[in-house]
Amino acid sequence: MAAMKRCLVLLVVTLGAVGPAPACLVESWAVFTDARGPDAPLDAFAGGRLGVLLPSYASAYLAVAYRHLSGHPLDDEEVRAAVGLWQRRLGSTPTPNPSDLIRPWMDARAIVAGRPYQEIRLDRQIGPGQWYTNCLADAFVRAAETLRSRAAIFGADSAGVRAWVDAQDAVFANCDGSLRLPAAPEPDLAPMLAADRAYQIAAANFYGGAFDEATARFRAIANDRASPWWEEAPYLAARSLLRKGVLASPIDREALAAARRQLEELLADQDRQARVRQLLDLVSAWLDPRAQLEELAGRLLAPAGDPMLSHDLDDYTILLQKTPDAADPLSDWIASFKTRRPEARTHIWDRWRETHTLPWLVAALAHGQADDPEVEQLLAAAAAIPASSPATPTVALHRARLLAARGRPRQARRVLDEVLAWGGRRLPGSARNLLLAARLPLASDLDTALRDVPRRAVRIANLDGGADRLFPGATRRALVDVDGADLLNRVLSVDLEAQVARDVSMPAPLRADILAAAWVRAVLLGRHNVARELAPDLGRARPALAEVLREYVDAPDPEAAAFAAALAILRRPELGPFVLPGIGVVEPGTLDRRAERWCPKDSLGRLTESSPTPLTEPVRFLNASERAAASADAAALRARPALLDGIYETVLARGQRHADDPRVPEALHRAVARTRDYRCQSDGTSRLSHAAFRLLHERYGHTAWAHQTPYWYCGDWRRRRWRCG
């Protein structure tokens, strides 16, 4: 949460919001394609709605995907188990506070009067900077249950129960690794309490690190059928051997082998089988990680299902990280699908030829290239996949990609049309956005392309991991991704962008953004005929701009119109010549710091998280003259290193030629204030800031605007010097 401590009060302007967001907020961005894993809700993915599988997905997701691709979907219990594991790993399941872990014991302990509070430290240090949690939650729960049982039998105020509590306090005093043993049982202690004391002494040795002594004592308890702990003791002896084995340096394989033998003897006990199996898996992972990985992979793929899926999937993926060259079918597929090594393609193709199974078809498609010698066979196999297959979105995306690369764009678009029509609301958001991004450049005309521009983010992220709650409704609004922003900002001429902006079928908030960008671009390019046509629509879409736009439309001459437009741009920081991808945020109080709208190249990577890239040339849906017009407009904008410099020059010219214009002092103040942001500036921006500052104070020094402008900004960020004057 460190990032959240850098508190900024921000406004969401690209989403049309005008009120402040919550006070503690770091820069946030829209996620259109979640590369980490499937979209929420995770139970949809676990249930077989896989969307488009990405190589960047964590292995815990891909293992479940492999089950579905192999024709062995998860049952309801397995779905819950998988989702529970994923949520724990994502941190959506709260981590219990240490005080919460020990609370059951402290609450039970309170029934015995006169026992002072004893601090319990759960972690034991085993080396410099190396710690592990020595006492786990179940120890405190069991101690609490046993104390309540003994108090019910002997009385909470009895000497035996008070001595029992003292002994248990001594046990938990060893959680930090120090060895402090309970006293030996008193001669007159009741047999049940004496048996408890023997168990407590064994446990204290275990927590204190005397593992050989703990093992011997637990085995002795196992042989005492009169002890209430005789059934539990063999398991605890195995735990003692495991601790001894893994904490030794190097590991004590003999102790681990003894632990495995002990646990294998206990597997027949159905009541404890799951717990014993988990501990046995841990021992096996230490003794032979590769063999254990293969064992877990086999369990995960068992046709009858895996009753311990959460545990097995957790252990499997941890071991997979440490065994990258595992050869079992599941591990081979995950490693091959995730790899970025070009030489791995040969292996993927070989596996698909050998098996002709759906998982390997998906891997071959994902890594396939248009010039692969057998790509037509691959495409034919992909075409045979039924729409009901969980692989359909992934297969369709890569099939379309390969068809387009092989010069068949119409066929590629038909594939994408079909899967998008079939998927509808069943498609996860990330998958839908990927498919729309693949279809956009295949459009045959502009109107068709524009239908794929509006997208919905799957979540809003920030440096703390998530910001959906800070931007309510953001994922339900139409936004643009990188490719859509590139289309609107670079590929289209200002005339075509104005045409798009007047299209009432475009979602209203996005249309308002496009109208604003097209109007500003028209002003910057001196295309005031286009800007005047857009002004009424922009005023209706953004009522807050209506007044400044009226001043622009009513201007008596081009010079007055240019100044009115410049003042409008300075007054309204949300105005800029480019449509931003994703969302954007600014700080109230310094609303003129809206650099992203004036230098979008610096913003693309910060305001979105997606897979699409800018469109490649030439785009199919524009003719030669339209492309030439767009190139000319782009060249005219690129000719000026900093676009806002033209606005500052317009304001200065107005002040020098029309000193009696009452709007000039405000415009000069706003021009100076806007130059405070050193981003998107040219070498001449500081000079313009200084000139506006001087003119404001020399000619209009008596005005409130001059009093609000004590500095000009020289933008020397290398020396951390922004304020001058």
C-alpha cells in the first residue's frame, strides 16, 4: 500500500466526471486485455469459459485450461477448489492477522482465572533474514478445544487445569524457536492430564527444534493406547522427521525417508487420509521433485477428477517453477505454450503431428507463422473445431491472424464475425477486446472499422493492483484502446475525424471525446470552417464548453476566432487534439497539467494495459486520397515540436495587437500557468512563458490575473527548477 500513501485528489476527465475522486489515489489505467489471467468472475474460467488463452497466463490457470481442452472439465467441487486457490494467490482472500490466529487459544485461556497474559511469537528464525511460521492456526484451535474439554471435566478452577494452562503456555513459548519445556507431570495428576502433559512436552520439543526428542516422545505416545493422543502421535512423529529433514543443511534425506515411510503407513486411515496425503506430498517433493511433479500432474488429469485439486494444483505449479524441463504431458504443454523461444515451435509442431489433440492444436496455432510449411493443415484442423468447444475464441483469433497474414483478409474477417456473433455476452471482456482488435484492421470501409473502436475495460488498475472501486462505472463505459486511439489520432484526417465525431451512433461519452479532439485539431491546423461546424455539436455534448464555444463561433474575424479558441483551450484543460486510450486523470488545482492530451505517445503505455498495437500501414479501409490527407495533417502537427506553443503565440499576438481586449489578462495568466508542466514542451516554451509573464505584468499589472501569476516557468526539470521570475 505504499503507493496509496502518495495521496492525490484526482478527477476523471475522459470519462466525463466532474467531481473529485477519493483522496488517496495513484495514477490508474484501463485494462482491456488482462495478461495475468482470466477475467472475473474466475468461476466462469474454471467452468470452461476460457476466452482467449494467453501464454502470459499463470500455470495454475493453464493447467485448468488443459483439463477442459482435453475433454475432462472440472466438476462443481473442483471449480470451487480452483477458484479458492486462485483467489488466495491473488490476495483476494484476506491473510489472517497473527492476533486472529491465537485468539481461539486466548479466549479459551480466559476461563481459567489468575493466568497472566503471555505474548506468543509465531515465527522462528533459522538464519539471517530467514524465518518461518513455527506455530500454525490449528495448534491454537486444538489447544482451545482441549482446554474447554478438560475444564468441563475437572473444573476451570482446579489445580490440574491451572497446571495444564501453565504447561500449554510453556509449549507456545517455543513458537519463536527457544526450547522451554513444561514441567514433568505432578505425581497426583489425573491420568488424562498426565497424558496431556506427555503430549505437551513432546510438542514443546517439536516447536523448540529438538526434533529427535520430539519424534521419540510422539512414538512413545503412539504406543500408549491409554493416551487420548495415541492416534494423532504417529502423524506428529512424521512431522517432526520432516522438520528435521528440511531444516538441515543440506537436507537430511534419511530423516525425510523415515517420514515418508511413517506417512505411507498412515494412508489407510480414511479419516486422516487427506491430511496425511498433503504431508506425504511435501516429503516427496523434497526427496524427488521431478517424480512428485509427475505424480501431481497425473492426479490433476485423472478422468475421475481430483478430490484434492486445490492442494495438488498449488503444489504442482510451485514444483513446475523449479522443474522447467519436465516431460509429463501437462507440464510439456504448459511450458511449450508459455515459451517465447523460437526453437520451441518445432517441438510444438512435432507434438501436434503426433497427437492431433486440441491442446496441441491450440499451442501450434498460438505460435504459428504464416510461412510455416504445414500451416494450411493447421488452418484446416482449426476450421473443424465446433463452436461449442472451450477453445473456440483462442482458435478463431489465431486462425484469423494466420489467414490475414496469408493474404485472405475477407476470410479472416468472416472467422472473427462468426465468433463474435456466437460469443455475444458469453465472451469474457478480454477475449472480446482481443477479437475486436484483430477485426478492426480487416474492415473494408471506415464505418465498419469504427464499429470495433469502442471497447470496455475489464478492470481499472493502479500501482496498488486495483482501482475499480475508485472509478465506479468505468468498466461499463465505452473507451478506446491503443489501436482505436491510433486510428482517430493519426490514421484519419481532421475532415474524417469530424465526420466520425458527428456520427450519433457512437457512444455518447466517447463521441464527446472525439468531438473535442477533432475541434482542437481543426483549430491547430487553421481549419476554422471545420471547427465552426463541430462547435454546436461539441457544445451539446459538453455543456460546460458551450459558452466558450459561442465566443469562438461569434468571433468577427479569423484572428479573433483563433484567440477565442486559444482561450477556450486554456480555460478547459480537458481539451486536447488527441483522443486518449483508456482513462486519464488530472489533479484539481493544477488542472492545466493535462499533457497527455497533447503528447499521446508518452501516454499510451501508461493509460492502458492491452495487447493491440497501433495500426500498420496502409489501412485497408481508406483510399489513397484519404491517406494522403491524413499524412498531410499529421505532418503539419509534427512540424511544431510542442503544439501548445501555437496557443501561447496566439495569446501573445492578441495581447500585443489588442491591448484593450478584456480577456487578454486572463489568457496571459492561463498561458503562463499551463507552461508549468514541462512535459510536451519545446526549447521555446520557456521563452513564451517568460514573454507572457512580462506582458501580463507590464501592461496588466493592476489586474487580479497578474496578482495570481507570481512566477513564470522555465521548465528546467534537470535542475529541479520550474519557477522563475
